[in-house]
Amino acid sequence: MASATPRFLPLRATVLVLAALGSAGALARDRGDHERAREAVVAGQILPLRTVLDRLEREQAGRVLEIELESEDRRWIYEVKLLQPDGQLQKLVIDAGTGEVIGRRVRPPRPPHGEPR
């Protein structure tokens, strides 16, 4: 599915831009978070991001806008914001250990600028 890969390129650009704009304190915290995430992958506690994105690409239409890895109640989750082809913004909560979608919230598309909602 080589044609689907470009949908995920904006994510890489967003990560690079956010890293460049972050403050020194935020960057230090991000490095710590990055290290914790890497250790979790190595320990087999979570799936690698690439695995999750590949699965998501097969199961969902749309473009990934943002991904966050968080630990909530001793459970790792990926939070993914996905822009669907119809303009809806979908937020997926994915169990980082299994890749299973455990939550989903959909926001309808915004009307064009100037039109009432």
C-alpha cells in the first residue's frame, strides 16, 4: 500500500516542528518521555508506533494529524487525531499494548468560514 504512506508524512513534519519550537524544559521532559516510550517498546509493553500506524492505515480512512503516547492508570495508550475524507475529525484511543481501539470520538466537519454552524 505504497500510495497510503504519504498520508502520514505531515505527522513527521509536525513532530519536527514541535520539537524545534519547544522550550528547553519541554524538550528535556520530551526526551524523558521518549526514553520511557522506547524502553516500553523494548520491554514488549507497547507496540511500536509504526505497527500501530500500519494497522490504522488498513482499518481507517483519513490522515493522521497528531499522535500522543500516554500512560493512564498504568496502561499505555496512543491518542490519535485523524482527519477523515469527509472532513470529520476523529480522536481514537488505542491500547498501546494490543493496538485495539478502545475509544472513539467524532467531531463533525466545520462549516466553511463565515457560514453559521
